[in-house]
Amino acid sequence: MMKGNVLEIRDLHVEFGPKDRAIQVLNGVSFDIPQGGAVGLVGESGSGKSVTSLATMRLIPSPPGRVTKGTITFNGTDLLALPLGKMPDIRGRDIAMIFQEPMSSLNPVMKIGDQIGEAIMLHENIDRRARRAKVIEMLKLVGIPNPEGRLDSYPHQFSGGMRQRVMIAMALLCRPKLLIADEPTTALDVTIQAQVLELMKDIRARLGTAILLISHDLGVVADLCDSVVVMYAGHVVEIGATEEIFDTPRHPYTRGLLASIPRLHGGEERLFQIPGSVPVPGTIKKGCPFYSRCGMRIDRCRTEMPPMFDFDGSQRAACWVTAAEAHAHVKEPAQ
Amino acid sequence: MAGYFLRRLLDAIPTVLLVLTLVFIAMRILPGDPAIAALGDFATPEQLAAFRAKMGLDAPLWQQYFNFLWGVFTLDFGRSLMNNRPVLDLILYNLPFTIELTLMSVMFGVLAGVPLGVLAARHRNKAPDNAVRVFSLIGYAIPDFYLGALLLITFSLNLGWFPINGGGEGFADRIYHLILPALTLAFIKAAFLGRLTRTSLLEVLGRDYVRTAWAKGARENRVVYRHGLRNALLPLTTGLGLSTLAALSGSVAVELVFNRPGIGKLLISAIAERDYAVIQGGVVVFAMFVVLINLLMDLVYVIVDPRIQVK
Amino acid sequence: MSFAEQRPILTDEPDIPATPIAADTRLFDNIRHVIFGRISTIVASLAILLLILVALFADFIAPYDPLAQSILNVNKAPSWEHLLGTDGFGRDVLSRIIYGARNSLIFGLISPTLAALIGTTLGVVAGYFGGIVDRVVSRLIDLLLAFPELLLAIIIAAALGGGFWNIIAVLTIAYVPGFARVARAQTLAVKQEPYVEAAVAVGVRVPTIIRRHVVPNISAPIVVLMTLWVASAIRLEASLSFLGIGTQPPAPSWGNIIRDGLNNLFGTPWPIVGAGVAITCVVLAFNIIGDAIRDVLDPETA
């Protein structure tokens, strides 16, 4: 085990549905998050990003879903080997999570102060007054004006951006080592998006919280993250430092994603669009999952799933074609 | 908040008027002559005329309408044709029996039904869920008067554990007389509330904010009760209102089965004896109960759902 | 002839895409599939079939005349001659329950059907034309829906008195508001559909629009609701007869059999038990079918 990683996911497999006709949703996902690092998990919807994050929290609804293989090591402990009854001690205290829909992610009949305070009450023996002070401090940190006056408000009295700030405050109250943010800005207006991203950057700098940012928006990821994990149809297809990925994307899918970002100084030509759509989970049995949509495919891609090739620097990608072009090889795993 | 209650109360006035108008229409304008109904087909024209004069039925319709409304507001429902006692006295004597039966059965129903529903939801599609489903299917199907008769035959007639009829004298005796009738209605309420609780709770437990609660590190009990059931209270409030109304209408048959005093028994006897004034009084009482229970439910909503604007 | 009076080319039968009747047939297919897919629903269907057969052929099945009294044979316990014994008048309990089935089924079928016709008409008119009509109808519906069906029926029965058509009227009125509400809501939804707006735009007459577009679209939920309320109507009639304001003795109804039984409690419990089991089983069977239908309509809550 390498030192300095807060989270290491190895060969994670998740399937959904009845055992006899289960659908593979994750097919061997592996990546690391360094202490205090910020990793972006990128891919179209249906690629398995959210399932990966829910698996980390062990919140995959079961039935129908289950983890069939792999390890998720958090600070040296394999979470998947823990009894489920231990997870509530870790959720919220060590790993916190915020969700895509700030509108529906807060309990509509519970006061904001109580909801945020609940996060610390569940993990620490702390009296009402101290709890209140901590909640106010955290609401200040996330930039809610007049926090004392808002404790007794209900979620419906907050705007979407304010609610996401409340969610962030709630998530950070116990100073977790890892914050999983599942599309935290997708449901927000563009200006509010920028504010929330700014807030997350600020918090990372001040509290040293590691962040796993899940997003389909490469721009958001580039803004916040040191490294990027690109997922496609339940596979990790490319990993690397953010600049590497943006400068020299090695996987055709990543190239497609980058080409479809609108650019300020772009010409008149039409925005690039990856043809087709993400395959329905479970329909691809062999070969590269991107085969049907890939503009660079060769025959080998149809039958053989490429391994993760090591490119220059920290970059790795699963593509026969670009690996051959760049003379990349599969490095033996360390240790 | 107080202002809101007051406004809701004022809002209820047109409803009350409309209900009273419908009662009036039902009693006076629908086919059927109350005089003939009361005196029978063989009454002489003189008898009929005397009856109409006594009941104020010879006045123009609009005047009858205002007399009717005025009577209701001054709580003057006239006198019974059978025993000449003021209808108000009869109502006041019978009302407590009906209220205690309705409240007790709803209370039993909630105490049994909500925990059963929670149990079923927590063990969805497993043995407890199936058991609750069978219970609620039976509870939905069995008529209250039949269940009441079965309980009466078993526990009063054969085992002698409970009295056979009456409403009881004094507090302890009243409660004693109340148990079987209340259980009869409660069984059916519990079936309804159990199923409603299960459905609502399952629906709520699938919401995003419940996932947030799990993510915070809440344990199952806290998630189910503090977040799940608390939110399921919204549909349950509606269910409680419906239950109370159903218990109220069910009380009519149950009072008959257990031969208890009560508004239902009063009304049914009055219908059998064609006691026009008592019928009218009983109908008004029931109608006002319905309006009142609906009003109370509106008020409870404000308490359980902070999103309802109180201004 | 002025220009205004010239009729557009597309008048009565414009070639507007047919309404999604296909969706309705699929709905009924699904319902059929669900009903014949589980043991509980198959048993329930057989029970309902049995009820219908018993009601139709009561004259042939009943061993005795349900009204024939016999002083010598009062309060008999069940025996081979009288499978469910006799009541306080020496009448055969089984025969009374068999004829009671006919009574129940008549009310159970007629009143929801009538209520569906009246309620749907009210709802469609209110929903389609809107305005003051809608406001009045909606207010009345809301008000009547606040009353439990039994209480509403008792109140109306108190005013109307007994008799076959009066009972029909009472039961019908109790169910009209429910149908009206559903029909109104559905009509409002259909009215927003592009094909209806298109039909209005090209000048199709209102009755044609209602007949060709609105009615086919709201018929499925109405029919489903009707089947769901058969059981409810059967139980409501039994309740009213039990209270003495429904079917009048000596005509047998499951409700008044239990009422008679209660008055003769020390004589024999069999009329109560027999009629009660009959009502419970029939309502149970209809409810099981109703639940299956609801599962098809609203799979989320299953």
C-alpha cells in the first residue's frame, strides 16, 4: 500500500439486478485519491461515476445492487470488508458526500440548523450550545449571510445555491478527510456554479479536505482538480494529471469529450459530437466498450479489452491504437 | 399562526352554509313529502295540514330555509315527534357516546396500524410485510357490522368477558362498554393505516434527503423514524382524517350492533320511526362533524408541513 | 352566402391523428396479464365468477324458497337438509344467502355504472367548458368528497327512504363525485393535448371532439374505477340494509340477514356467520383484483 493516499479503489465490480441475469455496472474500476488531493471523475451519464461514489459510502441500494469484487481502502481500512454496522461511524465523519440535487437532498420538514447539527450530533458527544456554535461557524465558512438568523429556517426558504452551500456546510461539519461531491453544480445556474466551485477550492485550501468531484463537465473538473479519471461504460479508460489529460488526451473517448467543449475562440465549425450514445450496461461482453463509437478502432478492439497502458508522466489510458502510436507499455504494478 | 387559524375558521363558514343548504335540499326538496312520510299514507288531509303547520312546512320554501338555518344557529332543532323531547337534548345525550367511540377507535387504529406499517416497510417483501398485507386485505374486506357481531358473539355472548349492550354508567364502566365497539372499528382503521404507512414510508425512504441522512452517518432507526416517518406524516395526516371520518360513519353500524347510545343509533331509530325533526338534527350533526374534521385536518397540516404558507 | 358562413373543407371528420387508443388496449392487456399471472388473483377471479353464476342461477341452486317460513324448523343448526341451518322464522339460511348474492350483484353492478355515466358527464362538462360551470361542479364535488360514502348514503337515505330505486339513487349519488373528479382531471389533461387543440383550431364541433378525443382517453381510468367500486357498492348496500335503510325484509340481502341474525342472537349465529363470510369473501376477491389493477396503473407503490 502506498502512503499518502486517502482512498484507493482497486478492481471494483458492481452489478445490479437478480443474480441469474445481473447487469455489470462497474467492471474493475481502480484509482487513487492522495491526501488532500482533488480528483475529478468524468464521464457521460450511465458511465458508473455515481455508482462508484455510492459504493465508497456503501450506499448502493441492495437489492438490486451489490459489489461483487474489489477493495475500497480508506486510510488503510478496506471499507468493503467492514461490517455494514460500522459504516455509519465513517459516513459523515471521515467521508462526507454532497449530491447533485440540492433542491431535494435536504429534509423538507427539518430546520436547517437541526439538519446540519445532526451531522455532528451523530458522531460526537457535544452539547446543544457547542453544536449551535459549530453550525454557525460552518455556515459562515460556506458564505451564508446572517447564519444565526437562518438556523430556524426550512430548506424551502433557501435558493438552490444556498441549499448547496448548506449541503457543503453539513458535509464539512465533522472535518472529513474526503468529500465526495456528486455533480454538485449541475443543477445550479452558471453564476452560482462558479461560486460553489470557488467555495470548494477555498475549503480545500483551508481545511485540507481531499475531494472526489464527479462531473460530466470537464470545465468544472479542470477548474478544481489536480487529476482526472475518465470513465466509460463501467471502465476507467484514462487517468492522468489534469494538464496532461487536457494537453494530450490519450483515449479517443477523452478526445471526443474535450472536442465537444465549446471554446471561446472557436471557429465557425460545428461543435464536435461523439456519435452514438453510451451502451446500455451489460450489453458489451468483450472488447473495448467504446468500440462502436470510436473513430480510431482497429479489429483488435472488437475482441480484446485493452489494458491500461502507461504513457508519459502519470498518464495512463486503455487504448490499443494510441498506445501503439506513443509506444506506451503496460508497466508491472509497483511492489 | 393564530391569525391563520382564525382565517381557516372564517373560510369554513361558506362550507358550513353550503352543507346546510344541501341538507335542506335533501330534506325538503327531494321527492317525498315529510308529512306523508311521518304520518303514513293513510293520514287525512286535516292531519297532514296540522302536521305541516306544526313543523313549519306550510311556509314558503325560502322562509323554511331561513327558519332552518336560524334553527341550526340557535341550536333549536325542534322537538321529537315520538317523545316530544327537544332534539337538542337527545343530541347532547347521545353525542358523547359517538365521540368517545370515534376517538377511541382512531387511537387504537393508529397505535396498531402505524407500527405495523413501519414493520412492513422495513421488511419489504419479507414475512412481516406479507403478514401485514394479509391483515390489511382482511381488514379492507370485512364489514364493520359483521366484525362487531363476531366479537359480540365470541367475547360477550360465549366468553362473557364484555357486556352485551349499552353505553355504561360512570367512567370505568363507560370504558368497559367501549372496548369491543372501539376494537371493531380500530381493526379496520389499523388495516387502512398500516397499509398507508407502509406505502408512504417506502415512498419517502426512496427520496434524496433520506440518502443524505444515510450519508451523514445516521443509523437505520434514525433514518426510518426521524427522516422517514416524520415526512410520511404528511400523507398520514390525510389518512388520519379519512380514518376519523370512516370511524364516524362506521360508528352508526357499530352502535346498532352493540346497542349503544349514540348519534348514529339516534338517527337510525328516527328514520325507522319517521321522526322528522330528529332525522334533521342527526343529519346536521353528522354533516357538521365532517366539516369540523376536515377543518382540523387542514390545521394539523400546517403543523406537520412547514412548507404550507401561514400568513 | 357570406364568407363567414362558408364551411371550411375540414369540417366534421378531419384527418387528425387518432387518439392513443392503443395505449388503452395495452393497459387492459397488462391488467389481464397481471390477473392471470398470480394464484391469488386467479382464485379471486374464480370467486367472482362463482358469485355471478350463483346470482344468475339462484332459482336453480337455492334448495328452498328464501321466503318460505316454517314454525316447526326455527333456529336449526346446520344439517344435511339445511346446510347453514335455519333462521328465527324457519327460513333456510343458505337459500337466503344465495338470493342475497343476486341482490348484492344487482346493486353492485347498477350503481357504479350509473354513477360512472352521471359522474363522467358532469366531470367532462366541467373540465371541458370550464368557467362558472366548472367552479360550481368542482365545489360540489369537493364538498361531497369530504363525506365518507357511507355517511353520505345514510344522509340521503334518511331523506329518501327505502325502496329499490331509492337505494339505487343513494348508492349512485355516493359514487358520482369520485367519478366526476377523475373525469374532470382527465378531461383537463386531454384538452391540453396538441391533437385536441388542432381539432379545435380546424373547427371540429364540440360534441365531436368530446366523442372522438375526450371520451376514448378518459374511458380506461373510468372503467377501472368502476370495477374497483363494485366491491365498495356491494358493501355499502349491505351496510345500508344492515342499518334498515336498504333492502327491506323479507327480501333477502346480506346486510339484512345479519341484522335479523343480530336480533335473534340467542337463537342461532349461523345467518350472521354465513352472510358475513359471503360479504367478506366477495369484497376480498374484488379487492385483490383491484389491487392487481392498481399495480398495473401505478407500479411505484407496489
